[in-house]
Amino acid sequence: MGARAGIVVTGTEVLTGRVTDRNGPWLAEELRRFGVDVAHVLIVGDRREDLRSALRFLAGTGVDLVITSGGLGPTADDLTGEVVGEIQQRPAELDVALEHRIHAIVTALMSRRGWLVDPAATAAGVRKQALVPLGAAVLEPVGTAPGLVVPVADGQGGPPIVVLPGPPAELQGMWPAVLADPIVQAALSGREEVRQRTLRMWNTPESELAATLRTLEPGLGGLEITTCLRGGELEIVTRFGAPEQTAYDDLATALQSAYPDTLFSYDGRTVDDMVADALAREHLTIATAESCTAGLLAGRLTERAGSSEWVLGGLVVYSNAAKRDLAGVPEELLERVGAVSAEVAAALAEGARSRLGADVGVGITGIAGPGGGTAEKPVGLVHLCVAGPSGQLPRTIVLPGSRTDVRTRSVTLAMHMLRELLVGSQ
Amino acid sequence: MGARAGIVVTGTEVLTGRVTDRNGPWLAEELRRFGVDVAHVLIVGDRREDLRSALRFLAGTGVDLVITSGGLGPTADDLTGEVVGEIQQRPAELDVALEHRIHAIVTALMSRRGWLVDPAATAAGVRKQALVPLGAAVLEPVGTAPGLVVPVADGQGGPPIVVLPGPPAELQGMWPAVLADPIVQAALSGREEVRQRTLRMWNTPESELAATLRTLEPGLGGLEITTCLRGGELEIVTRFGAPEQTAYDDLATALQSAYPDTLFSYDGRTVDDMVADALAREHLTIATAESCTAGLLAGRLTERAGSSEWVLGGLVVYSNAAKRDLAGVPEELLERVGAVSAEVAAALAEGARSRLGADVGVGITGIAGPGGGTAEKPVGLVHLCVAGPSGQLPRTIVLPGSRTDVRTRSVTLAMHMLRELLVGSQ
């Protein structure tokens, strides 16, 4: 067994879902790449006793390192540094030089934002952030809050605790300093390479895959396989140590031959990667015309840097007038078959192509709900069409779930239709 | 102290961030509304030993109820039911009637999707899902997996464990049955009302707020106040029992008088609510023309049901040709000042208004990065303009962070500019 770490994410706003935690998963994945296994991520509110019990639990699981995120701000509910110092039995002391450095950062930041500074308020906040448990290493601030590496007091047992700020950009910016810290390096000296490979399937039931995996079972020892279904996509992630590479290769080959049509990605690439690569490679341009998804497909297609090379733009055609005036859908067609119809989806795809002068066009029209459904056109009914130089690919589906589910699943389906049109195979 | 619960979210895909957990926060908030406090959410991978230690930790914190999500599927990595049965010392038995019900659901689902069914694979998966710890109550499937309420074996101490499926729609659909279950009701009999109120500020530094809260401190006993900064918005959430209502009202009044210009929401309403309400109330329509945000603002404006009453549509103008042809930005202007300029943002806003015949138009153009920045126009530079019948509101900003950060913060800023234009005050 190699090195192991535990993670505590603090913040009542995270515990109650007002903010989605991005730090726990990010840290878990970075640690894995570094060869460190993570068994638990604990989310706790801004309460002293709950943070204490979470830290004690992780120490009790025998991990080599504990990492916390959040609770380093200037407000009274930010208490991570203090509680960690107490757990590690290291009383806090003001680091005057650090106080000066933080003060300079904070005042520069406020003046850049044009905010009025209350000197006393600022000084009190900064002083709180410059309290350092005796014997802890300071990680220089990336934003305003410094991080800490706090070993347990001499003569006591327990893992060192790395204390990081909550804002993901600050935490991620501080990460290289964490890995370079001598206390962290000593704690994780037992790390071993953990490989991770991902296969992706589209339109295969999870139970089929489960049955296939059962038949392969005798050869799967040492492979940690997890499958996850979301929005019609089945992701198979396998983790293993270097000696299991051959067992993994055998598994991948067996699955490829069992699912030649639906296993669309062997190398971890997402449908987004495949569509972007195909557009770039073929020097094709793309444009969208979206009704119920209202720009979300265009937003997804432009997530990656450099997408301006192939994405020309799009039309958000929420009203019928916009469908007619912007995308050129004939008024007569809208009246005859209605806005939510296969014909209008095709007209939107072609309208996007012609209005933006793109090679490929995508049209989406549907009923995201929760209102607006009828017996013939229920909530969740979505018509999609992808049109390219070689022809059209239409699809009609009734999607389950909430308004948000219907919208995001429609976008994912459109991505797979683009893959089909551009890369081929199902 | 009222009733308390702990939550375990299972799934290696959640632990490693391939899937964002929506169940932990949702359950925490529902429990709060029901009068139950949650101190910890634990995320564990699909490993027996890690799930066991998480369940034991929560039982050890003295909670009245434990709730798990995930790990109820047909694949071998789905092991929650089995581990919970073992922890509660209740061996599993096949529930034949339940097996038949699940089988009917699964085959109907597959035939609706047009998937070929392998009868043996299906039967094996279904049998696994119909294993029930002796003496546990079954919660009928909403999707394919049943939930469980598993009390600890007679004569043993410990909280009952509620086992729920991972897909959020299934978990949420099963929730009413959880609250109606007699074992759950008995466990949570000590529940007490926990009120929660939210104030929102825009453009106030967190350290200023911290200083204000310190001056109010003597009156804040019994209020659990958490503040959270994201994308320039400062959210102040306060939880308290019914006897503390007056203390909370005093706090809210004090903050309102301290921050008359920047405290924009007293009643939990979001900027999205305020913009939507203003558009609906004034019978105004809106349209967008987005470059760097590429449809994300249109997507956000249409998140809520009924938005088709005021959102007409939008233009995603990624290329210069699209800015010219779709939004009517003069070629001469693009050449003279460049696509990323205050002038083009204003032209986009007016172009959106006129092309879609809307009352209000929003134009956004910027450099989301990571490439494309220059000394004069750095990555993160964004020009926005909101235009309405009463005039234009322009803004220029340099946003920090990643490509995703720049895009989402631009959208949030645009929402606040709309609020300013439509609702007034800063």
C-alpha cells in the first residue's frame, strides 16, 4: 500500500450546496497523479467542533497527510488555521513579516478595484490571516490568504496537515509549493504510481456492461473498475498499479471487441475532444441555432481555448419571430408543424449554416418544461438536427428529468450527433 | 440540540470529480428545512473498507440518522446495500416480489430505449438489486433501484441508515417516502425548526463586512453567520432557531443601514430573480449579443421556466463576420477599434435590440484566454454594455482567473448591470 491522504473541505456554503465544491475532487485527482491514494473527502461547515472531529477521523484512518481547503478569510467564521493549530498542538503566533506582506497585497487589490479601504477593518482582517501555528511552514499567498503546512507537535503521533485557501484559483496556484514542501515530501515518501485509464460508451445499458465484466472477472484482479452512467454516456474508469498494465490492456481489448459500435473512446478523450479535433482537422466551421437550449450548446462548443478557429457563432431563437427572422425558418412551416418539430429542427440547422456561412449547422428545438407540454408534444420532447456538407442527421427524443436535465442532456446528445456526423460510427 | 444527521455520498466518480455531487448538498438543505442539522458530508469511493469507516465515523459523532446516496446499481462496484446491512448486522435476503417489480421496470425501460436485452445479464443485475437486509424497509424504486431504511439490529446501538440511489432525480423522487417512513420519523423526533435567511451584497470587500460584523458581535449570540464571496458577490447566510428571530432582524437592519448601496437583496432573492421579475413586471423583452461568453448569458437568462415571456433570443457572434452580419456592427468600427472594445460592446447591445426587436439588449466582448492577450488588451479584459429604452450602461473590467472564470464572471457582471438598469441603485 502506497501513500494515502485525506481531504477536508470547509465552508457552510459548500455543505449546504450554495457553492459547489471544486477543491475536493481537484485535490483527489492531483494526489492520484502524484501517486497518492485518497479514500475520503469530508465536507464540514464553519463550526469548530465539526472541523475538529473531521480532522480526528482522518488522522484515525491512518493517512500519511491531511489537506484542508477553505476557512482562511478575514471573517470570524474562518477558523481552519486556528483549529488545525490546536489539533497539532501548536499555539498560534503573529508572523509580523507575513502580516506586512498580506497587508500590501490587500491594499493593492482594493485600490485596483476602486474600493474604499477602512484601515482598521483591513488591519484586523490581515492580522487574523497572519497568525501562524508555531513551527508551521508558510505557503506564500496566491490571493490574499497564506497556506500552511502544520506538522504535529514533537513527540505526538499523527499526519501533517496542509491548510489551503478555499478559492480554487488560489488553492491550485499554491499546489506546486505544497508538493515542494519538505514536510509534505517526507510524509508522502511511500507514494507509488497509480495509473488511471478511461473508456467511454454511448447507448449501452449499464447492466449489459456489468454482465460483460462478470464474464471477465477472473482476469480483473488488481484492477479497480468503476462505471458511471450520466446522460446516456457510460464512463468506465480503471485504476491500477504498473504491474497490472497487461491485465488492463486485456480488459480494454475485450471490451472493444464486445462493444465495437458503442465504445467510442479508448483513450480518455471526451466527445467534446473528438468533435473539436474533427472540426480542426477537417478545417470545418460550425454554427448553431438553439431554441430550448438557448445558447448552451454554443457555450459548450466554445469552452476550449482556440475554438474560435471553428466556431463562427450561433443563433438563440427563443421566440418564433427569432426563428423566422434570424434563422430563416419559413413562417408557413412554423404554422403548419409548430416550432417543436423535426422539420423546424432541420430548418434551424440549415439556417445556422447559411446565416453564418458555416460548414456544419446544429438545430435544437424542444419543450424543456416544466410547463408547455401537451399529449402529443410532452415535456422533454426535443428535436435535433445536425447538417453538414454530406447531409443531415436528425434525431427525436423524449428526455426525462427537470428543465435543467432536459437542456443539458439535449446539449450532450447534440455533441454525440456531431461526433457521429464528423467522426463516423455510432 | 435538535435532531442531527450525517450524509455519505458514494462513488469513485464523485470522489475524483468526474461527476459533481448534487446529492450531499441537496440532502443537507432538505434536512435543514425539515428541522434536522447536518454537520458532515463524507464522499467515499466504491471501496468496501472506506465506506465502512465512513459509516462508523458518522455513527460515532452521535447523529440520529445516516443517509447514503449511490452504489445501488447492478455492477460489482455498487456495494452500499451490502455494506450497510453488514454494519447494521442484518444479513441480506432476496426479496422475490421486489425482484419481479424491478425486473418489470428494467425490461420496460430497455424496450422503450430500443436497447437489446440480454436476459441473463438483466436477471443477474436485478437479483443483486433485490437483496434486502433482513428487517429493513424497502423504498419503492423511482428509477430502477429501490431504497432502504435499515435500522440497527435489535440490542445494538446506532442510528438507522437510509440508503438512497445516486441519480439525483431518483433520490429526490424517493425523498417523500423517506420522510414518511416510521423509523425515520422516530429517529428525527427531536427535530427543531432551523430558520435560514440570506442577504446578498455586490462590490463590498469581505474584510469590510467582517469589521462590521465584529462591531455587532455582542448581539449575534445564537446566530450562525457564514459569509461567502464568489465572483464579486458576497452572500451572508444566517441560521437560527425561532427564539433568535429578533436578533436576526436587528442584524439585517444594521447591515442594511451600513450598506445602503451594495446590499441588493434582503430576502434571499438572487440577481437572476430580480432581473426576471423586473422584465416580467415592466413587460420588457430582452436579447443578447455575446462574443467571449458565446451564449452563456442567454443560457442563464432562460434557466427559469416562463422566461420565453421576456427572452426573445440572442446572437452568438464569435467571428468578426458574425459581429458584422448578425449584429450589424460596422466593419469600419471593427477595423478601427478592434472587436474587443467598448464601442463594439455598445454596438452589440444595440444590434441585439434592433435585430430581435427587443426592449433591452446586452453586448459582451472580451478576451477569455488563455491565449489572445496583448499588453493593451490583456487576457480577462471584457467590455460589456446593457442598452434599454432609457439609455446605455457600459462597463469595462479586467477579470482574473481561468477561461471558465472569465466567462462565468462576465455573465454574472452582465446580470448585475441588468439589475442596475432595470431595478435601479448600484
